[in-house]
Amino acid sequence: MSHYPKTVLNLIKNLSRLPGIGEKTAERLATHILQAPRGAAERLSKSISEAREKTGTCKKCFALTDAEICDICRDPARSGLTLCVVEQPADMVSIEKSGAFKGLYHILSGSLSPMNGIGPDEIRFKELILRVEKEKPEEVVIATGTNVEGESTASFLAGRLKKYPVKVTRIASGVPMGGDLKYIDQVTLKKAMETRYNV
């Protein structure tokens, strides 16, 4: 890529640092930005700066917001009786897109990973306990990932919430709709068998 000038190489390098963006994709994005009308590139640059400057976290659930309290927490139609615990704001967005949940959220901003030095104090665990004590939800739905860290976080939270008068549930996981069993990995199949239900 030495045939690009330093300014373009720098742009490609910075774009390739984004998650899921490899060097070739970064190169395509960089050339697209350079070939786009000047106004489009300026709008992109401005939107990045504005998002960095004005976006913070909700003081209640820790979702991304440009206000003190996010739209979901302010929505009177949402039920405070059910609290869904997720790892990251993107997880909350995925659940919202499904339209399957009408309660409130609590974002941990991570998951437990002792090998990486991430314990309960590095995620928003204390804030979750304070919300359970103060808001007294009837149910806490644990919707952390199904990887090792997500499962250990779910187990830890379920154990710590036992002393509170709240129902603690875990989202089901298993075979996706339309999935062919011969292509499903064994861990997913095991989970699907463990979370089977009556029909």
C-alpha cells in the first residue's frame, strides 16, 4: 500500500482499527470517503465529533443517550416490574429490535472475566443491586451472552440476587429458527436440550 500518500495511509490505518474492519475494507472505505463529495465527508466527520461530544450514558440504565435519562427509561408505557440485564448497549438495541421486551434495562458495560482482571467492581453490578433494592422489580431477566464470560456473569448475578424477593430468569438459547441440526455446534445443541419446553 506504499503507493498511497501518507495522509491516506493514516486514514486507512485508523479505519482498520474499528471492530470488524480489516485492512482491505478500510482501504475501500478510505477511497470512498475521498471520492465522495466534500460535503458528505464533512458531514461524516461532523457526525463523529458530535456523537463523541454529546453522547453519554443514561444515569439510570447506562444506555447510550444524549440526555440525562434515556428515552426507554422515560417512557411511561414501559413496565418497571421487569428488568432486563445485558452486557452492552448494542445488546439492548438487539432486544429492542425484536420487539419482544417491554420492560426496563440495566447495562452492565461488560462481563466478568477474571483472566482479564474484570471482576464485579469493573462492571455495573453494584448499581444493579441498588436498582433491585430501590425499584423492587418482580423479575430480573439475565440476557448476557452465551459465551464463557456471559454464562459466568449470569451465574454470578443469579447467585447474588437470590437473597432478594425477585424472580430471576435467564433468556433461553439454542437452535435458531430454520436451523439444520447437523450444522449446529454441540454447545448450542446441549443448551437447546437443557432449555426445552412443553408443546
